[in-house]
Amino acid sequence: MVTRYCASVPAFGVAFGYSGRMLQTIRRLEQRVDEGTRDLIFRGLFSTIFLGLGSEHLLDDRLIRHLMPGWIQYPTLASRGSGVILLLGGLSIAAGYRMHLGARLLGLFLLVVTVTVHVPGCFVVPAAIPADAAWIWTVLQRSNLVKNVCLFGVCVHLTTQRPGRYSVDAWLARRGKG
């Protein structure tokens, strides 16, 4: 079956040729876009997950509260507090304002949520989840665990970085207030 699929897809063999051209295109783009702009793009893209989830925690958290572990006594308070943390950290990174503090805040948040929610969630399926849907719960928890580990790694890296010239910190430094 796999052989037939690969043989029937002409792009399979050609894809490797395209990858070389794709790398050349990326290199040309890197040469045209300065480091400050690449930093701004990175910070903007990286922070979108925190800004989006933070907004969801504050604006409509019904699904989030429904999926929270039963041991959380005040789910609305936990959700709203999480939303504030996610927004503050995300805005800090996006704006490049005290980015190392925003990265530490988000890193700590990710560590706590991963260890207390997603690691146990990989092993325990809540009673409210029907038996035939337990696999979905496991996949959700595993994917969130891996995502959070990756995001944590980037946050650790950002604690040692300075934002580029298109950041609030750089703007304040140019004005002599940083």
C-alpha cells in the first residue's frame, strides 16, 4: 500500500529537489530581512499562542473550566489568573519589554501547568470522559505536554536574549531611559 502511494505521487521524488530550492529561497529572504525584523517576526509569532489562550481564559473559559482537573477548587479564579499571566507574558515578549521577565513568568507557568495538569492527564482519564473517547483525552494531554515542553524551552532561551531594535526596550535605551 505504501509503495503504491509513493509511486503514484510524482512529487515524492521531486520533493527533495524542491527542498533545495526552498532552502535557497529562505537564505535569500534571510539576506533581505535584517536581524531586528526577524526578531520582531519571531516575537510576534511566538507570543500569539499566549495572547490567544490568555484572551480565551478571560473572555470565554467554559471549555477550559470543563477540562480542568477536579482537584482545582476555584476553576474560574484559576482560569482568570492563568489568563492574566498568559497575557502579561505574551505582551512582554511581543512588545520586547522586559522580555526576560515575561519569559520567566511564562516558563514558570508552563512548568507548573505541565507538571500538575498534563503529566497526570496522560495517565488518568477523568470519569466524565466516556470510555470510547478516552483515547482523545490521552492524545490531547500528550500533545499539550509536548507543546508545553517546547514552549518552555523557548522561554528558557529567551531569558538570555535581548529583543531587537523593534522593541520597547530598544526604544527606551535609545531615549536614554532603559
